[in-house]
Amino acid sequence: MAACTPAQASLKPIGGEDTLQPFEKAAFSWDSLYLIRHNFEAVYLVKRQSLKTLDANAEEIQARYTKHRETRNGVQREKFLGRAFTGVNIDSTLIKLVNPERYPDFADTRHCLVFWARPPSSVKSLIADLQQQLLTVAPNLWLMPVQCLHMTALEITFSLTAPEIESIIDKMSVQISEITDYTFTHRARLIKPMLSYDTAAIALSFEPAAGESLPDGRPSSADTYTYHHLRRDLYGLSHSTGVEVASRYVVPSAHLTIARFVTQTDISKSQVDDTPDSAKVRKFVDHIETINSRLRDQYWPGAGRSIPAGGEWIVGQEKGLDCRKGTLWYGGGETVRLGEGF
């Protein structure tokens, strides 16, 4: 796989540099997990006991994911359309990386270690189409390059130095093969693609399946092992090496970031006035909702019909988990080991 850099995405140079807003925090009362949101770069800190009351209950797990993402989109809709809306949040690091002519000496020094799930070709094709649809109302979005798309199954650590990351890899080395190959025998299915968004980014999110529109050869019992269980197991395998899993945030979500805001221009009154234009903002929000309506109609399970390509993802399809290190916040970094796919 070619290296991924932010500059690979289509982007017009922009004039201003915005300041990141403070992180938002909120309590989440589900099996003592706590929700701390940071745009879409959020991951579970799932301890092995956190699923004790939900084991083999795919319907309830799916319901939690449904409630989270629908509630979240509702909150964001109100934020975008509210009178207090002052504009989108710009990533101050990304803005430098996509404008190297303005910041020739800048380098992202935040080294991380993660296990990514790579989407199969069908999901990548769907995302590529969605990205083009988004550009019709927000032509200056930064798009995640298709070859860089990923879903964070587990983050081990973040924002360390390269030597510190290598030290952790050495400590985990006995388990990395088992972890990256884990999805070959533990096949969690995701369905119901939907765009989720906030003031910083747009993602394609999924929900754990619960027996709906099963593909040929997959028994309904297979869906009792969900993506939520998978993340619990990955945490356990990683923790067993003695490494402290320093994941930052917990959220009931299975998502891939597909675009980020890097300018106010698409929703502002003009290129020289960053004040939000309410008509442009509403057009953007309405467009997201129109796309989601189409996704529900065309890609969600329904009575007597199979799920079309792109509407379903069994984690581990085509590629196993990707143990990734380096400066990978925007899809880059270097593969330590890529697991076996099916």
C-alpha cells in the first residue's frame, strides 16, 4: 500500500488558519463506559468485563449503537442550524500538512500505535461515491484518500516519540501476529451505513449486525459475536502483553473518517468573511440527510432482500487487521504487520 499523506487529497490552498476548539466531554451510562468525544478520532477503551451483561445479545448492542449515532447526528444538526453556530472547527495540524508551500518546515511529530480494520473494496467504492456527493455542497473538504481509509479497532497509544513506539512494539511482538489475524476466525459483521458528522469531520458509520439479511453461508448465530465483542477481545489480547492500552476516548461507534473541514469557505458568506451563511449551512445539513435517506433505502437490510455490495462489512474481509505505527492521524504511518484476510 502506498504511503498516505494529507496532501494526496484534492484541496485548494486556503488563506486562514483556525484554532481548534476545546474537547467536549460527557458522561455515558453504559456498563461503566464513559464517552469522551474528540471529533471522529474516537476509540473504545473496552475492558474485558465491560460486556459482561451484553454477551450474545446482538440486538441490544445494535440498539446502543443506533441510539448513539442517531442522537449524535441530532445534536450536531441542532448545533449547525442554531443561532450560536460560529463555523466549523479546523484541524491546525492538517491545515499545515496540506499547505506545504506555506509551512515547508512543518512535520507532524505525533507517533501512534494502532490496530486498524481496512474496509473491503465494496465499502471503499461506496465511500468514494459518497465523497464525490459531499463535494457538490462542500467542494473544499479534505477527503481521506481511498487507499488510506481505516476504522480504528483499537488504539494502543498516541502522541509519543518514534523510539517510545518501537519500545511498545517490542513488548507486544509475541502477540501482534495473533491480534492481526484475529478477524480470520472471529468475523464480526457490520451493516446499515450512515453518514455521521460534527463540526470537524464526516464519517461513514456502521452498526453491529443482529441476524438481518444474512449473506449466503453465514448462520444467524455468527452475529452473536459483534464488533463490540471484537474490540473487547483485542483489548484483552493487547493488555495480556503487559502493555498499558492508553486509548483516549470511548464511544459506541464503528466508523471511518471520510472527510474533514479545512476551511470555512463552503459555509461562509464569502471568501473574505468567515461568518456562517445560514442558507449554505442548511444546504449542507440537508444534503447529509438526503444522502442518509438514500443509504437507508438502498443499502440497509429489508424483508426478502439481500444487502447490496458496500452495505455490509465483515471485518477481516480481504485484509486482516493492520498493526500500524507512526504519524498516522490522517491515514498515514507504516504497517508493522498486516493480518490474514478472507
